[in-house]
Amino acid sequence: MGIDYSYEIFVPARNVTRALTELAALAPTTSPRPPVTVTLPGGDEIVLPFTSHYESGPVDCSTGGTLDLDTTIMVGVDDDAMREFAQPHDWERAERGKIPVGYVYLTVRCASRWHPGYASLDFTAATTGMSLAFERSASVRAVFTGLTAASGGVCCVLDTEEATRQICWLNGEPTRETVPGPRFADYRALAASWPAQEP
């Protein structure tokens, strides 16, 4: 079995539509499959250039719960880790020095178990090679911390299947802390550092 590293972004629950809109802007400009229409809690409807369980039919998440998407994200080939990850066929689909990375499996949880006012977007690599790029590439990290910032998110964490997870972004700033670590004993302590939100 391979490794399944992931980036998890935490955003105020009211910002899920914004986060998905920002994510859509990171997708390739062309897709071989039709987009998927998603209805989110509160009734927001958004059309995304991805699939859900490899299908393009409408998805209704208006009552909350989780949303699963199969995403492809453009990442710049700006460091050795991305150059190693890039394959010759990827360059055929390159756009402005970026190549498509996907599928990246996304699970959106409309309510985080760590803080009632927040939602989470959990991006999991599909292959071992992609997982290693998640861990080693500054370009990949910049995509996810940039998405966190653009979405009004408060936290971005990299999970490399170790006992500790790397905190990449926290309350408006990039960081290299860990959880558990000297400052945060666990996720509850980490979530307690986020600004208060209405549940």
C-alpha cells in the first residue's frame, strides 16, 4: 500500500462557498468531464470544474454533512520536488509553467469536530508520488496556504501519517509548528486559538 498524505484547511463555516470558489480558480482551464453542481448548507449553489465520486450529477449538501470531490489543481514546477513529480505527459497539459496535479481527493466537512463555527477541507493525495510532493514541495505548500488565506481560513495542517502534524498556516501567518507540540498539546488546543465563530 502507498502513503496518503493530506492538507487540511479550516475555514469559518460561512466561508465554504468562498473556499470552493477559490479552489475552482486553481483548476485547469479545460476538463474532459462536465462540471458538478453542488448545493451547500444555506442554499448556496456552486458549479465546480470537478467530479464527485467520478460523477458529474448534482450533489445536495444543503442539510450539512460531508461533500466528496475529485479535484485537479494546477501547481507551479518551481522546485526540485515538483520537477521530480512532473512526468513528460504532464507537460502536455501545462499552463503558464504549472502542471495539473490530480486527482486530489477532497472531503469537505461542513462542521469541524474541533470547533463548531468552522468547516474543514481535507485534500488527500491519490498516489505515493503525489504524497511525497505534498510533503517536500514548497510550491504545493504555497498552493494550500494561499488557498487558506484566500478563503479567509484560519489554519492549514499537513498530515504525513506521523504522530505529529505540521501546522503550515495559523491565524493569518505561515508557520512551522506542530500539533502536538510545545504550543499545542492537541487539536482542541489548536482550535482554541482560532477566532470565535457563531456555531
